[in-house]
Amino acid sequence: QQQVKQSPQSLIVQKGGISIINCAYENTAFDYFPWYQQFPGKGPALLIAIRPDVSEKKEGRFTISFNKSAKQFSLHIMDSQPGDSATYFCAASKGSARQLTFGSGTQLTVLP
Amino acid sequence: DAGVIQSPRHEVTEMGQEVTLRCKPISGHNSLFWYRQTMMRGLELLIYFNNNVPIDDSGMPEDRFSAKMPNASFSTLKIQPSEPRDSAVYFCASSPRTGASGTDTQYFGPGTRLTVL
């Protein structure tokens, strides 16, 4: 059962553009939503995370937008750079559980 | 800080052989997770430990897979016998437990790329 659906599967953006990746979840018990960034040959690394008591969180060029009623959240990368080219995963967990349920990933390519 | 250490980084074996993957979590972290990553199924949690005790192994695909954590600084994931469909990248991650919430960051190792011929 895929509890976190991620789109698009791949994304190509010009340098300086905005990259937007979307995720939707089914389980209303989820209350923690991190985004992970993975470069080829490396393990995923936490990029930014949000809890559902806020609708937006910004860290530098990265912003999470959260819509609790729609059960959707998205990652926005402003002023995208070639160095942002990586695979991005959304994830979710609930309560005191430590398990993360990951989305299927989005391969982002930022053209110079 | 060396981060999460995994060995070997690459493993090529033949079907039917036993495979052991190793992980050293970040010192002081008391939760450890094993994941498998494939193109078809993405990132899947196999098992996680808290204070060296297995908490949830519902993601372990079948009895051929087993995991142990004999102490706070070492864990193994064993596949016996291995099959071609086990080919994947296996990640270990560790996390500090700062409270009851599930929001602690998980720090991933570099992974072990397993190929079963």
C-alpha cells in the first residue's frame, strides 16, 4: 500500500527557475513530513521538514508548503542551481513511531 | 564525526550464498534502521532497532532476511540464501532519541550495493 504518492517522477528546470515537487498522503495520523535529498552514490540526507501545525516552512531557497485539508505537501526550490540536481524524496511518519514512509522519489535536473 | 559507516560498499555474490551487511551507527544514537532501495519499490524500511532491541521487523521480506544489533555500535543484516531479486542498495540509518516524538532526523550511511548473480 503506497501511503505517500509523489510527483513528478522526473523534473527538468533551467538554472534560476523554480522546482516544485508534490506529495499526497492518505493516513491522517501522519504528523511529521520531511524531505530528503539524495545524490548519486550517497545515502539520503534530510533537507527540510514540517509538522502540520504550520502551513509553510522556509529554509534558504527551500520551502515546504503544507495543505492539511487536502492532505498534500510540496517542496519548492527557488533559484534552482545545477548543484541541486539530485533525487528528492518526501516522507511521513506518525506520532511516536520512528518509521518513515517514503514517496517514490523525483529526479531533478537543473540545466546550467 | 564519521557518520554512519557501512561495509562493504559493494558486494557481488552468487545465488544461494550467504550475505552479511554491516553497519556502525553514529556514536550516541540509539535508534538504527535498515532500508532497501530499488527502482521498482523505492525506499523500503526493513527493520528498526531502539536501544539494540528490534521494534518493528514487519518490512523484512521473508525468513531469508535477519538482522541483529548485539551492541550500540554495530548491526548486521544477513541474507541466507541470497536470490537475484535481493539485488538492491541497502542503507543503514541512525537517529538520536531526544523525546517521544517521531521527528528525530535519520542519518543515512552511504549504502551497500548488493548484486546477486
